Amino acid sequence: MRALLRTGLVVLAAVEVVLGAWTAPFPASSYADVPTVDLTPPFSEHLMRDFGGATLGLALVLGAAAVAMLGRPAQRGAATDARQRAASSGCPEPSNSVAAEASS
């Protein structure tokens, strides 16, 4: 399931990179070549450049989310391994120091 989610994030990021890389530097071209733009107000270069920049920002966030998912299983596994080692050695699990102070 994680692989499917990560693949989806990568695909969405790729689409956003293509759209942003086209819209930010070439706003008139992207405005004229998208058929649904006929339903919007007249061309505004500032608006289209802002849209291109926002799209590139979204691509960055989606890409970062996909990369962040790569490290999660290893981190979770390390914490689980530490708990299992502590339990098998007879040591109690480390408690929260704030909770320990409050109970004493």
C-alpha cells in the first residue's frame, strides 16, 4: 500500500513539474493552449506566472512527501527492535520522565 501511495505522489509531482515548468516561463502559451481557459477572464501574465510558481511549489511538496515516505519503515522498525530487545532482556520500557515525576 505504501508503494502505491508513494508512486501516486511521484506521478502527481511529475505532472505538477511539467505544468509549472510550462506555465511559469511561458504564461501566454499555456493560457492560449489550454481549451478550458476560454471560460476564464482575459489573459493576465501575472496570474499565470503566479499559477506556474504555485504549481512548482506544490510539486516540491509532493516530491518531499514521496521522499519522506522512504525513511519511515526503517525508523519504525528501529523503535520496535529497541522495545523487543528491552522486553527480552527483562529491562522495563523507558517511561516518560514527566509522567514519572508527576506520580512521585
